[in-house]
Amino acid sequence: MSESVYKIIEMVGASEVSWEEATQNAVKSAGLSLRDLRIAEVVTLDMKIGENGKKAIFRARVKLSFKVLSD
């Protein structure tokens, strides 16, 4: 019987457009160096408000799990 092991990391994605795009940016960035991404869990959504309440930056903290390769 084959057993699987997964590691969980946390990343923060940012976007000037939306929380959805911020989440996608975090997943896309993780995918550049990690293989076998399995689950993305949005933990926290927040936004950084610019001067005078203009140009908000949407941020999404995301937990990502990926399969750890074993022998």
C-alpha cells in the first residue's frame, strides 16, 4: 500500500484588482517552484489602503499543500 505525505506552506498574494486575483497570484507563484500542488485554502483576506483611501491592494493569505516525493 502506497502512503502519501503532504507539506503545507503559507503564502500571501497581492493584487490591485481583487482578492480572487491575489489568490491566483499566490498559487501561480508557488507553482513556479513546487510540483504537485493539491489544495489551496484561503486563510485571510485583507487590503492595504493607499493614501487618501485610494488604490487599495487586495491581499490573500493562502495555505497550499503539495505532495512530498518519497523513495
